[in-house]
Amino acid sequence: MLVCGHHIDGATLYIDSEEAVMERKVGKWIADRPLGPGLVTWPLETPAAGWGGKGLSAPLLGRFTYVLYGWTKDNSWSAVGVSFNVRDRIPPGQVRYEKEDSAVTVSLEEFEATACR
């Protein structure tokens, strides 16, 4: 996640579907401190230094589309969410994000250089 100009306090992963009969939220991460402008990374599947919260509450399933977005505790700011499916798995060094009307996958370097523009 690239924080542009503000800060985030955490991130939530949810199922983007009404088909999710039970809980739509499947992951929540809370930063130990507000995260200011710059690149923020953490593994979704394992605990990470600097992050608390529940992490993933269930394995990700191929039949669902998920959305990951960042937020502030006071709801004053949020990061643009990105949708994905487990079939969208990308190699290390690549980033998927929402650009204009659709999701794109680019190198980490290109993401850092252009995503906040």
C-alpha cells in the first residue's frame, strides 16, 4: 500500500460479494503507529512486526473477489481499495493496484514512482 500525503492506521480485507453468507470481513490489520506517506507492506498470511489485529480469519477462496483497503481510526482518510482473487497471485516485486478504471499490475519501482500522481 502506498500512503499518499496522509496516514493510515490499519487495513481491512473483505469479500466483495453478497454471496458471503456469514461475515464478509476476512482480515483486519492495525498498525502499531500511524503510517505516514510512503510504501507500507506486510504479509497477509502471517503475523508481521509493527502490525496487530486479527490478520486473516479464514483462508482465501478462489470463488470470491476480495477488496483490501486502508483506513484511519477516525475515518478521516482511506486508501483506494484494490480488488483481487487468489487466481490473481503475482510474483514478488510486483504490485496490483486500482488505476483509473481498472486494476493494473506493475513493478514495485513503477508503483512507488507513479501511484500517488
